[in-house]
Amino acid sequence: MIWDMLLNKLLLMFFFISLLNIIRNGYYFIQAWVKSNSENPTKYILSDKSLPMLAISLSYVLMSLTTGIFIKI
């Protein structure tokens, strides 16, 4: 029972960390898009570490929204 509560809290924490990662990358993308103009186009480039983390975060948040965050036993 204690392990279930601990696991649920860890999953909830991972959910919020994933949300923060998505918000961070979204902010940087919008910032690059707003600064860009036709004379000086600015590209938003993800690093080798950031792209897999963003993909994992997006998939976890979408999965959590459809199935739920908590494990029910």
C-alpha cells in the first residue's frame, strides 16, 4: 500500500516535469518564431538530448491524458 502511494507520487511528479519540459520547448519555439523575419530567419534547433526528452514528455503527457496518471490496484 505504501509502495502504491509512492509510485503514484513519482508518476505525478514525472507528469509535471514532462509538462514543464513541453512548456519550455514551446516557449523557445515561439521565441524563435517571433524573432524570425524574412530578412533574418531564425530556426529553432533541438539538441541531441533535448529531442528524445521532448518526444518522451509528449508521449507521456498524451498517454496520461487518455488513460490517467494513477495506478489503481
